[in-house]
Amino acid sequence: MARQFPFRMLKDRFEGIPTVAEWQRLTTITTLFYTHSRNNPDLLAIDHALAEFDSSEATPFDATKESQEAQKTRARITALLLLGIAKACMVWMEHKAQTTSSNRRKHVMNLAIEAQEKANSLGLNLEFKGPPKRGNKALKQ
């Protein structure tokens, strides 16, 4: 089954939802031959949220054989998993708010926005106060 929101790297950002392995490669930072730890609980929470989303993506699904109600349920579960990713990203951002520099900040914000946009694309009203829209000053920090 093809991924519903495939990951695609662009020049300075990405589109879609990365797998856990793609995310870990993206957020593993090496400076001056030193690899920075990924053992931050907030970063590991994002890994976990992505793993849950990945496991739902791996579930076989044939839309032609599922009832309309089952498709709605699947869309709702997908949206909730995406919002879980966005929430984990926002928790990370809140805890890093006082840090003047973070090499992971742009990736975490990008993921939060992608997850929120993908959840919204499912056409469900889930009332979640998510990350700011692209182009907001907060993204340029």
C-alpha cells in the first residue's frame, strides 16, 4: 500500500509525513565530528507519535471494499494520529522556546505544520489549536 502522505525533501523544508527512520536521519545533528544526542524525552515523544502513525499506515486497506462508515472511521483515526504528531512537536517547541539556537527547530516546526495540514485535508472538524501557518514570523526563527 502506498503511503497516504509520502515524504519528500525539498530545498529547505519537506512535504508529507516522514517515517521514523527518515525523521531520525533528518534530526540527527553532527557538528565538528560530534553527533548530538537524540535522547531528549520530547524528541523521543515525536519519534513515538510517528511510529504510531507508521503502524496505522502499514495496515492493509482497500477503500473499494470498506463501507463509507469504515472509511470515515479510518480518516478520523488518521487525523487524530496526525494531530498527536503535531502536539508532540508543539511540546518540543514549548520546551525549546528559551533556547536561542536549535538545529532541529526548523524540522520540528515543519513536521508540526505538515501534520496539521494533512489532518485538515481529511475534511474533519477536530478543533485543535495547532502550529502557526507557513510564512508566520515564528517559522523564520
